[in-house]
Amino acid sequence: MASACVLEKLGFVLEGTLREDCIVNGDVSDSWVYGLLRRDWTG
């Protein structure tokens, strides 16, 4: 997914997947959780 690529280019790391976390337009969907530690931020 394009938004995940943007986060990874900024240094964010995929920390986990929340399976069947939400409903989008009647379909069950997963959520990805990304994180970035202050010490890893280079901006």
C-alpha cells in the first residue's frame, strides 16, 4: 500500500497488525500499527 511506503521512507517501522480490527464499507479490515522512536527521527 502506498501509504505504508511513505511511512517506511520516513523511518517508521511496522510494529504489528491488528487483525480484523475495523469495518470499512461493510468489510472487515486489518489495521497496521507503525511506530517511530524519538531517537530514530532524523527530520
